[in-house]
Amino acid sequence: MQTAEASITQRLTAEEILTDYRIAWESRQASLAGRKEVFMGKAKFGIFGDGKEVAQLAMAKFFQNGDFRSGYYRDQTFMFAIGELTLQQYFAQLYAHTDVDAEPSTAGRAMNGHFGTRLLDDEGKWNNLTERKNSSSDISPTASQMPRLVGLAYASKLYRHNPELQGQNNFSVNGNEVAFGTIGNASTSEGMFFEAINAGGVLQVPMLVSVWDDGYGISVPAEYQTTKGSISEILAGFQRNAEGEQGYEIFKVKGWDYAALCETYEAAVRVCREQHVPVLVHVEELTQPQGHSTSGSHERYKSKERLEWEADFDCLKKMREWILNNELATAEQLDNIEAEAKDAVKIARGNAWNAFANDIKANHEEALHLLENLATASEHITEVATITEELRKVSTPIRSDAVRAVRRALRYVRDERNQAKRELVEWLEQTMGENADRFNSYLFSQSDESALLVEEVKPEFDENSPVVDGREVLQACFDAILARDPRVFAIGEDVGFIGDVNQAFAGLQEKYGEIRVTDTGIRECTIIGQGIGAALRGLRPITEIQYLDYLLYAIQILSDDVACLQYRTKGGQKAPLIVRTRGHRLEGIWHSGSPIGMILHSIRGMHVLVPRDMTQAAGFYNTMLKSDEPALIIECLNGYRLKERIPNNIAEFTVPIGRPEILKQGEDITIVTYGSMCRIVMEAAKQLEEFGISAEVIDVQTLLPFDIEHVITDSIRKTNRVLFTDEDVPGGATAFMMQQVVDEQGAWRWLDSKPQCLSAQAHRPPYSSDGDYFSKPNAEDVFETVYEMLNEADPEAFPKIY
């Protein structure tokens, strides 16, 4: 049997090896230069991939078109090696250049080391991902790349085993794609890592996880991070014993051994790609020459002996020794490569800085010119001239410098009317608009597949429309969805065999197969991650979190990954994931949750849809599947057995996003609510009618987006009073709704009474029907709150009850 070293020297040409050496040294010099740029004040923060270069070169050799990376913020060498990052783009990200052509990963929105490729074209349509090397967009929270990795790999399984997907040529070639994940050794302590590793093993998907092990997590050494100090040792039980057995292939390799790394990755990727077996590659004995980041020095916590070892076992030093020992190049040739790498980085750094600075310079100089004109024309020449001079002295201006100066100057001339002021105001308005695009765009989709653009199709009924349990409306909807679109699949705890705990998928696994309607383990975080990754690869997952209370397990990954995906890539990536759950009212502390305020403030960038019944929910599923955006759909937990009619057009009807529905017309007060509270408020409104109070009841239907046509304010114009009520804690979603209506929509000007909120108690709801009654708003609470508001306005007509 050939040794790894002999094998690699036979397989790789000297030219290929020296190209690798050049890339490695360019990457190292980029790290060194990047740190200096931060200390010079040209960038705010830096985190670099020095010490990890050689391992990433080896991995990159076997990364093919169609493959995906879900990685770690030290993967710069890998991105250079696959041709998806240039040195100039690397520095453009360090400087936060907002031009997407200059910095295609994030358009300056993420700090350096956060990489991603443009999966979408300029119109938000999918590129052909099989012709590209793909990287999902990086996020900083440690181990948070792992849940998404499961989904990227799971998509390959679906593309290989679902014959109806064989025509999806832009996304897969028979499921041959490997999902490459990278993570630092310390981050393997996170629960998300272990959950993802277990999920990948259960699913048996082509997921290759590389652990970059440099022995530390910032200052904390491995013995404080990992049992036995080795992630591969504690995961040894995942190792499969024979081919065909469920489990992992686990490899260990030294991070400074170029030949062994190439051999290891060749073997690991072959198993992953051909057999769809997950793989762990534990890359040990890596170094981190500059420490964790620009926020501190590793000399503070590494011993003298450790620092000496790191100098001796620096992967670039060891690669040089290997090249010389195998007579693949002379010392002089390698010296030249190293010098040329330094020069290449210097040029790229200069070009990136000039492009960044010049992009700002014209705007800066125009502001100075307009301020000078204003000073000449103004009665406040001294104040304006002082501001202008302060701006002129800024040596390395950023965009906010000019805007800040102009806004300050305009305060002094607020009473003046002259051409110079008008021109400066016009400049400010234009600049603020341009910066809104640079820094605030793409929270939601801006393509022609935006959920806001899906046309409403009303449900159709006739005398033959069957009256059924609400769950059967959803069952009919999901049946139609699965029939019309092979990209759709549903996963979750108990979703498959029994058809979910409330039976909305009953019989659908038997009809469409386990590949389409699938049970998962109890692992909310990676259920969501499985959906995110699959959605990034062109599929349309419906991922179920069994109860709204359990969304807490997944809220971090929803917030940090899918909700901000379009934003942090400036429209370069999308994951149209649907998260299905149920909540509001049932029984007890952990099954009656309605933590809507938490959700609203955590997942901006997703749509939050709160249907009052299953027909509305079905319409929302149809709507979202016509769009390219992610959504959370919260069904009413106590509504599955209530009777509804199945629309005749169950497969086609849609419910509009961001548009409330008036459930009852009224004259005296507007009551705003959603979800299960709609039934309670309608009962209260009926009781109020008996006492001469006419309430207008509005179901908001969607909380994100919220009432984009100002239906609620139009109602308040008529009634002059408003009550917001729901089942969240005080200050939660009721406060959000009040802010949207009173502040954003300006409804305060039409109010004759103070706006009020009626929410649940601050604690979680106790068990039993009495627990529900005394902890959440009931019809009597709504009645008395409204009555007191009317009593305040007209005490004679509405005398106090108590």
C-alpha cells in the first residue's frame, strides 16, 4: 500500500502545489495586513484565518460545482482557493465597502471573515447553482452554521431519492452535492453542534464537518472546552463499523501536514459524495499566529512553550519544509513566491482602500462645496463655517461625517430661505435615500415574488362545501400543495406517520411517501436548520415546531440566520422557509404560550402570520408558497376541532399579507386583535351590543407586516377609541400594535379616549380551564374594559358597573 506522502506526490504536479503555496501565503499576508489596517483605524475590527491555510487548501481541492459551504469566519483561504473571493474583495469587506460589486458577500453589512456567494441574480431569481461553487452566508454566533448545514446536506438526499425532483437542474445533479461545514474546536461545545451531528447521522446525508482545532477558544484551552480534550474521541461512538451501517466516518489529521490533508480530504469527500455518509474531519495541531482577533493578544494567555511550538509548527513553515524535502522547488523559488504574495496583498489592499475611499470622496466633497455656499449666503456664517472646517479636517471620512455636518448646519438656517439652503436640503434627501439602500434595504424581498405582491384569491363556497373539523381544511390544503409542487416537503416531530399531533397531515405520508412527509426527532433547532438549508437549495420546506412554546429552542437560529439572510447579503441569498406551529390557548404553562412580543422583536425579516381559523391558515400557506420569503404561521391550538367549511378552491385561494379584516362593523370603539382572541372579542362585542355599545372588531391577520393600508386608523377615524387585546404578556404584542397604529399611522389625532391594551397576566397560564380564564383575557374582561372607556366618555349613559 502506498504511503500518503508518496501517493500525493504522484497525484499532484509541482505547479499545483506551488499554486497552493502562493494562495496560502497571500492569505497569510492578508491576515497580517488586515490586523495592521484595524490598528491604523481604517477598519473597526478584524478576525482572520491565519494558521488554518493549509488545511483549507486541501479541502478546497475536492469542493466541486454545486457543493455548498456552511462555515466559520476563518475560512478565507478556502474561499480564495475555490475562486470565490479575491484579495481586493477581502479588504473591501474589512473596510465595509457598501458596493455589492466590490464586496459581494454582504455589501459591507457584515464584519470581515463572513463569506457568501451570490445565489441570486440582480432580480432576485435563482442562479444555476450546479454551475457554481456555493457558500451560504456566514453568521457570527458560534456553531450557528451547523443547523443550516444539516439542511444543505439533506437537500442532496431529497434530490437523489425523490424522482419528481430530477428535473430541478439548476439546483442539483442527482444529489451528488456535498455540504461542507467548518467550525472551530471550541465551538463544538455548543449544543447546536451536537444536535446537528446527531441529526446528520440519523438522516445519513452528505455532510462533511471539518473541525479546525488550534487548542483554544479565545483564551480558554481545550481541556476546559471538551471532554478528553478531543472532539473526535468523544464522537468515536458515531463511527460506523462497516459500510452500509448507519453512522459517521471519522478522520483525524494534522493541520500542518499538506500531504496527509490532501489524502484525508480526498477519501472523506468520496465517502460523503458517493455513499451519502456524513463525515467528521478533526484537523488537529493548528495554530493561530495572531491570536483570536484584533481585540487582544494571545501572548497574554499562551505559555512560552506553546508559543514556541506554534512557531515551529506553523502550517506554512511545515509546507515549505515538505516542498523542499520533496525537491518540488528551490528555496529561492519559495522566497520569490512569498515576496510576490506580499506584493499582491499590498496592491489589493491599496486598490480596495482607494475604491472604498473614492466611493465616499465625491459625496464628501459635494457636501463641503454646498456647505461653503451656504456659509456665504447665510446670516449664520460663523456657525456654518465652523462646521464646514471641522468636516474638512476629517482625514479619512466616512459617509456619516458629511451627513452629520449637514444636519447640524441646517439647524442654524432653519428660518432662512435661499438657494444654497434648498440645494443642501436636496443633497441631504438624496444622500439619505442612497444610504437607506446601502444600509437598510432588503429586510424583506424586493423581487417580483415578494409576498406583498401575491394577489388575493378569495375562498369560494357553495351549499355543497363540506362542513368539517378545522384540521381537515388544513389537511385538504396540504394535500393540494404536495400534489402540485414536488419541491414542497414537510418535516417535524410526529408529522409523518401519525400526520402530526392534530392530524392536519393525516394520511399524507402514506399518499406521498416518507421522503415528502417526514418524522424527525425532538430537535427544534435543527428542524429549522434542516428547512433553512433545503430552502437555500431551491426546495420549499414546511418545518413544524410542535407548540409555539417550543419555538424558544429555535428562536436564535430563526433570528440570526433566516430572518436576516436577505438583509445581510443585500438580496444575494434567500431561504423561503415556512415554519408551522400552533399556540395561544389550550392547557398549562408549556402548552398555552403566546410569546408574540418576543417573536416580533426577534425575527424581523420573516413574516409573522396569525390566522384566527384553519381556513385563514390554509390561505396563508398558499400565499407564502407563491412568494420567495420566509414566514412563521401560528395556528390556533384550540381551533382544530371547530367546524369550518372547506373552500371549493382550497388549492388556489390566498389571504393577503399585511391587510387586516374587519370582522364586525361598529361605531363606538375599535377592538384590534388576532388569533384565538377573535372568537372571544366577537363574543364580547355581542354582549356589548345588549348595552348599546357598537364595537368594530378587526382581525390584524398578520403582525409582520402590520396593516400596510392603515385599515385600523381608518376605523379609529370613525370610532375615536381603540382597544388592543391579545394573549401575550403585558407590554408584548399589544404594545407593538399600539405603537404601529398610534405612532406609525398617526391615529392619535383621531382619539377621544386614551388607547388601551388588554393582555394576559405577566405569568404563564396555569393548568385547567380556570387557569385559562383567570390568566388570559376573557369575554367579560373585554366587555368591562370597553365599558369603562365608554363610562369615562359618558358616565350618565354608561354608569359604573362596580
